[in-house]
Amino acid sequence: MAIRYRLAKWFTTLSPKEKAKIVKDVTALVLARRTRMCNFLEYKDSKVVYRRYASLFFIAGIDSGDNELITLEIVHRYVEQMDKYYGNVCELDIIFNFQKAYFILDELLIAGELQESSKKNVLRCISQEDALEDMEKRKDIVDKDY
């Protein structure tokens, strides 16, 4: 079974080679752990926080001084927002509508820090973005007709 990551958001500058090594190492570490083990582990000079939802793993790398429980809550909040948007998010939702998954993440985080803790505000922003996209599509259709 091939393991693939579907989304990646980096908040530090690394070369593509460094990123690939980190993804490979962390994926191997997380997948080797049993389900009842702690959702935190150390990796080099940082920490890895992960959570599994059905067949999807959500993994976050954080500085060694950052709070693991807050990160786990942010991961959970992200999954909740995607569940509300997609209606029980699955891998195919992320594959075929990845731009919306990134948009939701960008509404939650700025530079790796929580920017919006209100679930309602995030959903409102997503709804407004969808409305703008729909308006643009309709405008494009009308413009093509003339």
C-alpha cells in the first residue's frame, strides 16, 4: 500500500530535499506506532503531533517548546471544519477539492499560529468565499454570452 500525503503546509523555509526527508521519516515513525500510543513524539529538535481520523492521518510538526495539547486541538478543529464543509470529510474530498482544504487551514492559521478560534467565524468566511466564487462563475458565464 502506497502512503501519500494529500496536503502539506510548511511554516519554515526548507529545501524540497529536506521536506521530502522529513515527510518520509515522520510518516514512518507515525505509521509504526500502535493505536493506543500517545499522539506525540519527538523528532530531532522538534515534536510531532498526529491524530488519525478513519484512514486519514493529520500530522503537525511543532517547536519543542510548543504545547502539544493545543496543537492536537487545532488539528481536531481543522477536521471539524472540514467535516462541516464537506459533510464527513474523506480522502477524495481532499484530493478533488484540495484548494478548499487549504483555504480552511488558512482561515485557522497564520504563520503556524492559531488566528481564528471561533468555528462560526471560520464557517462564515468559507461561506463568503464560496459565494464570491459562485458570483465570479456567473459573471464569467454572462460575459461569455455577450
